[in-house]
Amino acid sequence: MMMRGRPHSFLLRDVCFLCLTLALLVASNLAAPGGLLAAPPAPPAPPVTPAPSGRPDSGRLGQAAPAQQAPLSAARAGSAAMRRPLVDVPAGVPVEEARLSLPGPWVVAGCEFTVGVSPVAATKPGQQAWLSIVDLATGATPPDGSVAIAGQATYQLQAPPGPCRGEVRLYLQAPGQPLRVLQRLPVEVRQLPPTRLEQVELTVQPGRVAAGGTIEVHFGQPLVARPGTQLWVTVSPAKSPEDVYGDWKFVAAGSESAKLQAPTEGGPHEVRLHADYPAMHYHIVARAPLQVEPQPPRLPVAITLMFRSGGFAPGEPVEVRFVPPLPPAPAGSYWLTITAVGAPDRDFGEYVYLDGGAQSARLAAPVTPGKHELRLHGDYPARSFHVLARATIGVVRSAR
């Protein structure tokens, strides 16, 4: 029988071609963005905080530029209608044992203030604890006037918008029990206008300080920033550009002083008060001179590590004496460790930080029998590994 149309071979070829085309279309669709075979999208880039004044750097002294504080809602639990926190914290003393503290007897209306909690407190499973400030006349709490207890030493609350007699309260809600007020601290809420910054006069105590020492800056009056802005204070080299800064702090509303750490380099410096952050990253409104005395050069001192002879059992405490005592240095400049004999200086085992003047230290002997090496490192953190002294100790299965 004769059949009209194309031969079977052509028909089979067409079918194969059609199947191949369909397969390519399906594969293309699956691999397309959002398709089943597409690679997972790259995670979004982290938000970038622009450098002050649009500069590509983040300060000339190696510190990050003052960053705008996170929105209050990020640290709050609930809303104006529901302010109870929904956080259970695993670490800290029971919240009933904590004690509250305030920086002073009054706070500024509408501004944030700090509440201290000591020691750090925690809730038990199922408990909820939070801090609130309450207007005693109305019983009202501002929208950001509550914060969950979350294992911190300090918390930020926002004062009521107008002057009043207030009270900071520590609440605890336990399952099956009525709401309890564990503590109350009275506080006066004062209405203060923004400070006239041209009238601010800074004073620094002491006016001469050793490199790395602590200074206290006095503002001469309670400072209140303009609405929507923050004040910050820093110490900088004298005559340096305004975007050069060292240690710095935001100035809380109502503060009359602040403490800063002096630079480690000696010479003439000045304390600077900046205003209008974040609209202006750098805006100096007041200055005060500061003389930083350089640290005297430290001469190298040969230190001998002394310890008991005869070897140590695995894990036994090793008492080490320093002869002479460690020379004066900033806190944590020295550290002692035990590691394998002949290991690179970057190797370390158990270690302990030490301050200048230390006469002894204790470490546990390694659990592996054999020869090990005590190493005393210095100049931390400027030099992560700088061996000043070393001595070999023996770890034996049966020590004398």
C-alpha cells in the first residue's frame, strides 16, 4: 500500500527534533531567574553607612566614624499598646536579685536616658521582665518608655514628653502569677530647651594627662541637642582638621560631663564638642585645650620565669613567678602561655592576660606528658606575638 506524505524516516526525524526543542525550552525555563534549576540568589549586600562628610575613609585615627544609633524600636519589645517583652534570657542572676540605678535624680523630657541593672539579670523559662518609666500623674508610659530585660548592664528608655514626676519600674510576669513590680525608682522629668551651643564652655580635668589616661570633660551646663540630632564629644590633635578624632562618646540629654581616654601619643591636643549629628557628621561648636604627656620610653628588661623543679602532672597548676615583676604597661599588655617546645611563636595553649607590675601567674600544665615551654609575650595588642621570656617545663605522669 502506498502512503501519501513524507517517508517514515522524515516523520521520525521531525518527532525527535520536536522533542529536543521542547527539552531545550523546559531546561531554559528552569534555569531562568526564579526557575527550579536556577542558582540561589546572592544575599543582599549589607547596608553601608556613608563615611562622615561623604569621605571614603572612616576617620583618620583608625576608629570607625560615630554611627547613628539604631532606631529605638529595634531595642524595644511591643508597641504603645503592647509593651510587654517577649524575650526569655538564658544568662544572668534571677531578675529578682538585680538592682536598678539612674545617672541622676532627673531626666530630660522627650529624651533617652540610661537605666543601669546590676548584676546582669535574666528571666527564667516562661517569665517576662521589663523596665518602664511611668508618669505618676497619668499612669501613662511613652511609646519608647519600655524595654525588655535582655541580659545587659544598661538599658535606654525615653522620658515622657512633658515635665512630670515619674517612676522607673522593673516588672516581672511569671506564669500563673499576678504581675509584680519588683523595684521602683523615683525620677523627675524636666522640660529643658535645646542648649544654645554658642554659650557652651568646655573645661577639661586634668588639663595635663599621661598618654592613655582618663580625662573628664565638663560642659558647664546640662546639654540638650536640637530635636532629631545628637551631640558628641571627642579628643583630637590640636590644629588637626575637624574630621580627625580619637576616643569619642555621644552626649546623653542633660549630661553635664563625660569621660574620655587620652590618646597614646603625646603632644598638644584638644577636646571638641560636635553638634547636629547625623545631619552634619562634623560640626565643632566648642573646644578646650589638653596637653598629653608622652609615655617615657621603656627600656628592655630581662625577665626570668621561675617555677618549681621536678616536673608537673598533667593538668596540675603551674605557679610562675616573674623576676623582676613585669614592668609598668597598659592593662593586658602581657600574656603567659604554655605550648610545645620548638613550636612557632604564634602557637599557644592555655593562656592568661597580665598587667604591668604582676609578680606571678598560674596556668594548668598540658595533659600530654613531655617537654613544654612557658612563654611570656608583651606589647599586646600592638604586637600579637612578642616573646619576652621562655622556659622549659616537664610534664610527667607521676610528678614529685
